[in-house]
Amino acid sequence: MDTEASLGSLPGTGRPIPEAEPSVVQQWSSAGGELIELLSLVRERFGGIAAFRLGPAPTVLVTDPHAVQHVLARRPERYVKRSHRARVLIGDGVLAATGAAWKRQRRLLQSQFTGTGMRRYEQRITEAARTTAGRWDGFARAGQDLDVGQEMRRFAVDVIWRSLTGHPLDDGTERELAAVAAVAAALPTLPADVTDAQDAVAADLARIDAVARHAIEAARSGAAGPDGPGLLHVLIDAADERPEYTDQLIRDELVTLLVAGHETTATTLTWLYLLLDRHPAAREQALAAGGEGSAERRQAIQALVHETLRLYPSAWILPRQANEDDTLAGYGVKAGTDILVCPYLTHRDPELWPDPAHFDPRRFTTPGGRPPHPGAYFPFGIGPRACLGLQFALRESTVLLEHLLPLHTPAFSSTPAKAVYGITVRPDGPTPATLESPLTPG
């Protein structure tokens, strides 16, 4: 299909989008299925642009790479975010903000996650990785069990806390910030009404607000941490010239960065270790690629991360709404239509990814191993609303694995039976393990 030619037709004048029969949705609903099961069925039966109805109006599922790029990157002004599921937690932070407010907030933070800004956090990432490696050495010497998911969460929180405040994560702050994960896990089941939702998690929100308030007060007093000022100081300095940066907005951005800065990284690293448990040869191949600290080994470790993100993307579903009539890959889309872009299904499309369920990091090191279209692999989104912290997340994951992979292999005593599709795709259950210290190449 000549997608660009079809997109040149008059907005909203394309052919009707294929729509799943009501019986398909009714059967899924009667069985109490997960949303991903319905989306998978719709994608399999009707293709990369398809509609289904959960109410009176159709919802359009988008997994075709050309259509993905159109919605997220080429015409983002026509396909907008309405509200973020995590608003009860992150308020008006950059993830939930829209319009002019979002542009201002993103512009302020953008420089912190590219080029010079990223170099500012290199040492903090390394110190957090060394701290985790030291903990794992202690677990191994003592023959003590650990939970891999909890360890990955602690590492990721430590990294973002150092980056925000200049201080390493202490035990007390870690205990209080567990409330962030608790609220995030509860989001899919919270009442639709904002007030009722806030009431349902009021105790956890109060704990989060107390940590944020203390951190803001400490930063405002000029008390930089041992690593120097952090992202929080950038927000506080912005308040001197930008009246919109009230204490509430600073709190919202702080919590947004905490959520975005650890939830996805911790989940990705947990999945990666579960995948390596089933595919141990992938670890050996990564460690055989060059020596310690080499560019070859770093590339191979990054491929482990990318292949994990292919199977379990950080943002597994990206809701949008058409704010005007449009033509999407030849199909007519009416204003007001809800759109679900689904990286999870695009990444598992056998027409794009041969043997898509198989974990094979070589897709990202072998020429031609991955589809070239930008809409075929987008675990952090694409376009103007792509995740700000993409490079940050890849860097911290790679650094941690450079420290841990050569020395320790978790031997899981049990593994989660399924995934939970919430803000992220996370393992449904604990990940208890003991540490083995194998002989490794390099």
C-alpha cells in the first residue's frame, strides 16, 4: 500500500475501518478476559487498523507501523491525549499535562535527558549500580534469598532519587516511596471519579506527599546532596522566573519523575532476568562479546535490554483521541474516535518480527535483524510525546547489567505464571531467587 498517497486524500473520506462483530466482544466480555486478549483477537482477525465497540462508539486499534507513525509522529496534533490514568498520582506532571502547559514543562526537562544533561547523571548511575552489586555480593556470600523484582526496583529508585536530590537512597525513604508502587499497582482498579480514587489511596498519597515536601524543602534550603544538585533544583530554580511552577506543580513533576524514572526500568530489568532464566545462552553470548568495558559487550548488553523491551514494552498501550476528522492509512477516522496504539502487539507481529514470541537479542545486533520502520519498534513511544527518559533508562539498565551479569546468576525458586497489564506490563507475583556465581567468559 502507498500509505503516503492514501494519507493525501481528504480528511475523513477514506474507506470504513474493519470492525469486529458484537459477538466477538460479547464472548470476550462473558469470559472475563483481559483487554490484551480482546486486542490480540481483533488484531489477528482484522489486521493492523481495526475497530471494536465497548460502548456506543467504536474504538480503533492501531498496530500497523505506518499508521502508528501517522498517529504518534506525523499528525500528533490530530491525535491527542485526553487524560492520563496516573493523574491521581502524578497530578499535572509532564506525563499528564496537555497543550501549552505540556510544551513548557517538557521544554524545561528535555535538556536534562540529552547530551550534557545525561553526562551529569553518569556518576550517580554508576554509584547506584555499584551499591546494588555490593548488595548482591553480600547475598551470595551469605547464601541469602532475594527477590529480583524488589532488587531491581530498589536500584531504579536509588538512581532516580540520586538524580533528583543528589542523595543516595536511604532505608527510610525507600520504605516511604513503596507507596508510589502501591498506588501505581492500584490504578487499574480505582474508581473513575477522581475524588473517590484519591480517597481510595489517600494514606499512600499522604506518604508520597510527605516525602516530596521534605525533599523540596531540603533542596530549597540550598542543601545539595553529596552528588551535587539534582533535577529537583532545576524545578525549584524555574519557579523564580515561571509563576506556574508552584509547590504543587513541583511536587507533581517530582512524583512524575519518580514514577517514570523507576517503574519502567525496574519492570524491564525484572523481565530480562526472567527471560535469561529461560534462555541462559543469551547471557553467555552477551558476555562473550568483547572484554569488560568494551563497546562490543555494551552493545550486546543493550541488545538484551532492547529485546526485553520488544516483548514487554515500557508503554504497552498508548491511548489517543482524534480531535478532528482524518484519513488514517486510507481509512476514515471521525473526530472524537478513541484510538489505542499498542506497541505490545506491533512488537509481536509475525509479519514484522519472525518467530516473535522467541527471545533473541541478536535481532538488535545483526544487520537486517529488526524492521527498519520507526513504527515497528517503539517501546517508549515515538514523536513529540515519546518518553523523555529513553536514553536515561537504557543507560542505567546497561550499567547495572555490566556490573551484575558477569558475577551472579539468579536461580529462581519460582516464577510468576502470567503478566499484569497495568501502567506497565509487569510480572504477576514475586521473583524469589538465590544467587549463583558461575565462571563466565571475559
